[in-house]
Amino acid sequence: MSGRLVVFEGVEGCGKSTQLQRLQATLQGSDRIQDLQRQGAISQIVTTREPGGTELGQEIRHLLLDYRSATPMASRAELLLYAADRAQHVEELIKPALADGSWVLCDRYVDSTVAYQGYGRGLDLDLIHQLNQVATGGLLPDLTLWLQLDAAVGLARTRQRGAADRMEQADLAFHQRVQQGFEQLAEQHSDRIVAIDAAAETDAVATEIDAVVDRYVQQWYTPSLTT
Ligand code: TMP
């Protein structure tokens, strides 16, 4: 039995963390999922995030988001810290959970590195792909829900929430490049990335996500017809 990796992506303030929690609750209450669990096709519905999905990752997250110094963090140091977090996360949590047949709902994954460190910071995209490969051993999401939102709208939402972390403090132009990165990725990987309109009300976003996930559940768990 092998589980499924479902990733939430998007710019700051797109609402992915809220939607991820809602999806977990919806799946846990779903008759279809409970049936699949009884049949042994699915184990648990696990939630996690990057950076910070493991104990080591929590420390790396703190370094990445709370670092304050007169000398700014070098972009390549930032990239390597995200990669280190991911390598630990995949080995310690994601791969074992998938091997156990669980669904892993993950807040950010490889596409965030392409969007933020590639498009945002301007680091070489080939280097990023290589590092993602090293960190994940080639493990890609089965489905990526990209919560599509204008970067300025998202940033305004996060700034209402209180003190901005180191990444949120970057200027609007940076976050607009990140947004373009996600747009490019969605075009290039239309097989696994589905755009969700995140400008809508929270309930409407959740409804759209549920419909997409339902479609994938059908696809993943309906035995193919043989004649
Ligand atoms: P979040 O958990 O609130 O989304 O914060 C994570 C921050 O880290 C967010 O600003 C996006 C950023 N990030 C990257 O820059 N590269 C990455 O590879 C990942 C996973 C996150």
C-alpha cells in the first residue's frame, strides 16, 4: 500500500494553512475515505509543513524566518537551509508515512523553492532542480493545490496578522516574482498542479478544493476496468 502526497502552495497570505487543516477535517469525516480506510487502502491523513515538519526542521525554520542580523543571509545559504529541511523531512516523515499508506497533506514543498529561491531570489533554476532531487530522492507530489492569489493582496493579508517574518519582509517586487514563478510552474506541470481561486471566500475555496480532491480520489481508487 502506498499513500498519496498532496501539497498546498502559493504566495504569502493565500490561505493554504487554513485550507490544509480544513481538508484534513473533511477527509477524516468523509464516508468514502473511511470506507477506503476500512478496506486498508488508506492509513492515516497526516499534516505537515516545510520548513519545520521535523524537530531538526523546526530549528531550521527558526533560522530561516527569525534570523536578524546586520549581515543579511546569503541567498545560497537560504537555499541550502530549505534543502536541508526538506531532506530531513522526506526521510524522517514523508517517505515512511507514504510507505505506511497514509496521505500526507504538506504545506509547501519543492515548488516553493523554485518560486522563492529561483524566481524570487534569482538563483539558477538548474541548481535548484538538482538540490530538490537530492533532498527528495525524486519524490514528487501526487497532487499540488496551488492557491492562486495576487501577491499584493496576500501580503496585505499577512501584514494585518502582525509582525512579518524575514521572508514576508521582502519587498513587493520579490513577492510578485514568486507569484510569476508559481504561474510558470503551473503551466509546466499541469499534470499535477491544479489552480484554485484563493481570492474567493474561505468556504468557497474549501468547496473548490474538495471537488478537485474528490476527482483525484475517484481516479486513484477506482480499479481500472478490464474486459
Ligand atoms: P509559511 O510556512 O508561513 O508559508 O512560511 C514559510 C516561508 O518560507 C514562506 O515565506 C515561503 C518560504 N519558503 C521558501 O522561500 N522556500 C521554500 O523552499 C519553502 C518550503 C518555503
